[in-house]
Amino acid sequence: MAKTQLNVRLDEETVEAARQAAGNRHMSLQEYIEHLVRSDTDPVRKAFLASAANVIEEFGDLIEERVREPRG
């Protein structure tokens, strides 16, 4: 796949946070940023997150109760 160069200006704190996050994932900064953009624009991911939010909205209290129950 062809690549296009993109220049972005970020404050040092954001750059350092991105470098650390990329390193924690054993990715280059370029790979990490590409991953973030792809994740943020993926329609399947958006549909999954919307469905998960609906489950939490509908069953969140029940789930929380079950987690708090002592296990026997």
C-alpha cells in the first residue's frame, strides 16, 4: 500500500505520551498513530462499542450485583 507523508504539530507532552504508548505496544510511533486512526474510523468497531454500551445500559446493574455477590 502506498504511503503518504503527514506532518502534524503536537505539544511535547502529547508526543511523549504517544511514544510511550507505542513502545508499550512494541510499535513504532507511525504504526501506533495509524492503528489509532484505523480503530477510530472502523465501522465494525463502532457498531461493537455501541452494542456494548447498550448491554451495559440495560444490564449494568445486574452485572454489578453479580460481581459483588460472594462466591461459594
